[in-house]
Amino acid sequence: MNRNKERLKKAAIRIQEWYPLMLLLLMIYTLGAYSGGKSSAFLSEYNLSNLLQATLPLAIVAMAQVNAMLVGYLDISVGAVMSFSIVAASFIITNDATPQAVMIGAGLILLGGVLVGLLNALLVRWVKLPSIIATLATLSILEGVALVLRPVASGSINSSLLAALRTKVGMVPVAFIVVLVVAILWDIWLRRSAGGLRVRATGHDVRSGRRLGIRTKWVQVRGLVLSGLLAAVASFFLAVQVGVGDSRAGSTFALTSIAAAALGGTSLAGGVGHFTGALAVSLFLALISNMFSLRIITSSWLNDPIVMGGLTIIGLVLYQVHDLRMLIKENWKKLRRVFTARRERNKDYALANVFVEPPATVESGLQPGQQMLLKGGTVISLDPKIGTLLVGDVLIEGNKIVQVGADIQANGTTQVVNAKGMIVMPGFVDTHRHIWEGLLRNIGTDVPLEGRSSYITFVLGRLGRAYRPQDAYAGNIVSAFGAIDAGITTLLDWSHIQASPEHTDAVVQALRDSNMRGVFAYGFPWWGKYEPKQPGWFVRAARAHFTSKDQLLTYALAAAGPEFTDFEITRSHWNMARSVDARITTHVGVGTFGQRRKVEEFGRKGPELMGPDTTYIHCTTLNDTEIQMIVDSGGSVSLAAPVEMMMGHGMPPTQKFLDRGLKPSLSVDVETNVPGDMFTQMRSVISLQHSLLHERRLAGEDVKSNLITDQEVLEYATIEGARANGLDHKIGTLTPGKDADILMLTTNKINVTPINDPAAAVVWGMDTSNVDTVMVAGKILKRGGQLVNVDLNAVKNMVYDARDYVLRRSRFKLPAI
């Protein structure tokens, strides 16, 4: 039943899109029948043929305008292109021109239309002028040149060519049949092909289209070039009517073409277009003019221009009401933010309580001067000066580690924790995870990163935009609790869910409530129009939540990066992050996006921007030059091998960085596709690296690189993660003076009995069931295999409620079970 409703809704949307055309056809039939009843001359073959012929110039130039409007532009130079082309034809396609000269001349005129389109594209895309300003400049130049060449109308155009353009089949001009077929095929292409979908996506939202892998710049340039080319084509059919070089012949077509496109159902906001609609409007307007010329309409106060103007206004109100409403709404939002930006925000939502006791009343851990001794465990310190102790102790005072060694003696007030049968080691550090997606665990295991049915399309483009602040809170906190449960004490939250400051407040509150150590990386949403207030919101969050470097939560910018934004925007993001002393984390080398050498371009244009405060994620399809740039700049790297292999990012580049002396950090990335623990990450990275080196050796290659050891991959999951998060001075090893972020893993379970090599047991034998105790800054968050102070039933209820709301709002269907 639900599926049938969905089909009916989709069918209704498709039918609604064709309302303008259906209404136009009805009006054309009605006016035609009325005119035939009023005047016998109207139905004559001569009149109907001329009517269809008169439709062609406007129909073709309106289709030119549709191409520009589809990608979000208005091209008001089309009329000037028509005038200039007619003037040019009066010089080069004259009555005494040979057939070869006529063909060459026609080709040059069409080439001129293409060049005008390229000039418009240059002004809009690279000079960054608004399309109206850019095409107005082009219009002025072309009209000025045309007027200089033909101050008065003169110079006959080749009569044989004009006669050929009037060729008919019966009473219907051949050209009209061709234009009708082209319009229908173009509409089918626009709605039924991948290329048409890319055009519509670009016009609807350039930023989202770029992130979906669409070459938006090329699509926009092509739209303007087609507009110029079709305007040149339209000039030939206008020449059929004027016959001579007239510098003012096309002056009325600029605005009329916009009106015809809009009346035909093409959106002023871009993304929606109708070529057959533009043709139908052109026929309708030609019919109105024909009624005046035959004096079927004879009112003394009514004339052709008044009717045209009135119809245009009515059509814009009828067919563009959604665009006008959205324009008013957007400007109201901007105005409201101007007046409310400095006011204290009041939450209009409530966050669920998921704790046994309110967070404020929970024991905050060891107080200054209080000590805890972890006694008799196997200590993997990952500090090269301390090493691994088969039987050792860790002494904690307050939130710091004060001593690591064998047989440390406790004083009378020291709390002693029996660590016998435990491996004691630093907590795992995850350097990149989109934890707001905690609601969507395992939802995308069968889809790749890119494409029409993909993670980018569904999770970022559809589900993410449905989140309320409270849904983001639920996703964040369930993922954070899952991380703690898996032994992760520090996590970088790559949070591209910041649809509003309220979303930011909610996800930061979730991190704070979880009590884990976190780096909150503020990310702009990857859907919808770019919100110009986002940089201000980023700075606001820095001042509201991250006033100290000593707190558990620190700040970063989750930058879209050079593969998804233009260089100037990327540079502004880097400078914005550094203005508030925030680290930078960015996706690069991601699937096909990484094959465009954008990081290399970024590094050459702004070498000062690449620095040690930046973490580069994935890097799977970067070239060797780009990888070397990252290494030379002192940057860090975050790999998510399971995701990279299963979703089509590319081969994890572990060896390329190791060969250059840079050790990677590890990250989960998306729980939509993979589990949220570091055991999976470690095993994936080490298995893949061993496999690739063994494969090369079996192929007879003299391989100089070494196999990763268990100890090294443990470092990737701890101290290298701490470095990538800018926290290696605080965490990552069990070193006196560092914060007590500690993990205790039980060795008494059957999955690792007997323990022969502690590091190998952690990497190869253990899983989340071995995580017994988790401590952050001296505070125990998990003890005896259970999260402390967390009401798991309340968490489940909150998460299911939020998940169900997001699915309903986004109309996303889970697989049938």
C-alpha cells in the first residue's frame, strides 16, 4: 500500500511538471477555434503556414534561453546575437555569394554564436560577474558593433538560403517540424538520461552537484554556449522575415525569450526546464500577434505589447510562484538573522535524558591529589622509553599519569584496581568519524560512495537534510557511546550536519555529555544552497564552546577542501580556521574527485596553506606529487581502510606514506557501512599492507619496504591518532605527565586464551567484547564491560524515535525484512 502511494505521489509530481504545457495547448486550441470562427482568412493554408513560420525565431531563441536558465543563468544577450548575426549575414551571405560561400558564411555565423557563449561563460564563471551583468555587457558590445556596421537597415541576404528555410511539407514548414522533434527529444533527454539529470542537478544546486561528482563548471559553460549557438540559429529564421541586415531586428527577443521560457515552465531558479513548453508559448504568442494582424482583436485600448506584457506577468505568477515564494522566504531568513544574530538563542527542542543520574551529578573522576593504581596488568605503554611490561603498574593522580613501572607502591589513600588478567594500554584514537550518522548504522553497506544510488546521494543528499537538532544529538551520542564501548577514548567528530547554530549546539552537547575526549570538527552541510552565515556560525561556535585548549573538547574545521570547492573558497576556509586557532581536517583523494589533481593545484597556488595543523583524509587517488606535498608540509593522514576498499574510494595509500616516512592515523569514517571499532581498522590496514607486499614479492619484485608490525599498527591507532588530532602532548602513550586516557582489555575470555604476545593479541585476537574498562582524564566511563551511568533503554528509545522521524521526513525506505 505504501509503495503504491509513493508511486502515485511521484506520478502526480511528474504530471504537475507538465501543467504549463497542457494549459498552453488548451489555450492555443481555444484561441485557434475562436479565430477560425471569426475569420475565414485565419484557417487559410497561407495564414497557418505563415503563423508557424513566424513562430520559429522566438521558439528557437526561447529554447536557447532554456539552456541558460536550466543551469541557473539568464542570457539577455540572445537578441543582440540575432541582430549581429543578421547584420553579418548581410555582408557575407549576399545574393551573389556562391553556394560554398553561403555554407562558409553560415558556419561563421554559428561559430560567432558559440564564441559569444564562451565569452559569457568566461565573464560569469571566471570573472565571477552575475549572468545578467555579463550578458548585458555582451549585448551592449554586439549591438554597438551591429549599429556601426548597419546604421540603417540595408544589404539583402541570400534569397536562395531564405527560400530554403521556408521549405514546406504541405502547409507546415519543414523547419517547424524539425524544431518540434528536437524540443521533444531534448525534453526526453533532460528527464530520462544521466546527462540530463546532471544538468538539472547543477541548476538546482551547484554545490551539491559538485559533491555528487558532476562537472558543474563544464555543464554551466555548455549551457551558455548552447544559448549563444541557438540564438545564432534563430537569426536565420528572423532573416526570413526581415530579409536585410537590420541592427535592431533582434532587440525585442531578449526579454521575450525569458518570458517564453518562464511561461513554458522553465524555473527562474534553475534546475527545471521545458523545451516543448518554450515552443508552445512561442506558438501562442505568434497566434496572439496573428489575431491582431487579422483584426480578430480590434479593441481600441488593447494592443499586441499590452497583451504580451499581461500574459508574461500572469504566467510568471502562475508558474514561478514557488520560486518567488522561496525568494521571499530566503530573504526573510537573512533579514531575521541580521536582527537575531546577537541575541541569545533559545532552544525550541528538548534533548532526551539518557543517564541513570543527570550528567552534572555524576562523579567527575579523581580529584586533584587523589590517586588510583592499576596494579599487576600487562602494560603496553607505546612510549619507547618505557616499552611493554609483562607485569606492571600505572599510577594516576587526578587526571594525570604520574608513574608507569613494575611494583609501584600505593600509599594508604590510593585506590587500588586489580589489573591482573588485563592488558593496560592507551585508549584508541579515531581521527575522523561522522558520528551524527549513528542513527543510520549499516544503512548503506551495499552502496558505493559515488553515483546515482550512493552514500553521497542518500545519506548526505537526502537523509542528512531531514535531521532536526535533537536528531543530530541522538546520532552523536549513540555513536559516542559506541566508541567508548569499543575502547575509543578520543574521537574527531567530522560533523557536516551544521544546518543551523541549533544543530551545532546539540552535537557539541552530545559530545560533552558523553564525557569522552573529542575534537569537534565543524562542517558545512553537503546539501542545499550554501548558507552565507556559515562562516559567522563557525566563529560563533568557537567563542561559545571552545574558549580553552585544556578542556576535553577542542575545535577544528571540517573543510570541504580543494576537490569540492574553488581555490579562493578553500583558501578562505583555511584562513578562517586559523583565525580562531582551530585545526583543519579535509577529505582529499576521494574516488574520482581525487583524480583531478586539485590538491596539487592547491599546493602550488597556496603553498603556505599546507601545514602541520592539517589532517588529510583518505588520500586514496592522490598522485605521488600530491602525497609528497602532504609529507613535506608536515601534515598528518587519516586512513579508513575498510570504507575505502568497500565504497570505491580507491586503494588505501598506506605504503606510499610509509615509504616517505609518514605514519598514518586510523578512523572509522561512516557507521552506515562499517563497524565503529578500531580492531577492524587495525586488522584491515595491516592485512592489506602485508597482502600487497607479498603480492609484489611473488611477482618477482625486489621489495625494500618492511611489513607493518603489530606494535606499529597499535601506534597508528593511538599515538599517531593523537598527533593527527593535535593532542599528542596530552594522550596517545602511557607516559608520566600525560592525561589518563586508559584502556583495560581482559585476557580471560576464550577468544584470546592463552596470551603469548600481548600486542598481537590486541591486534589479531581481540574485539569489543574484550574492552573491560575505559578511562578518560582519570574518569571511568566503562567498568566491568558496562558503560557507567548510561540508561541503555533510554538511549535505544531516543535513537529509534529520531531514526523513525528522519526516515519519515526524508521518505527513505529501509529494506523489507
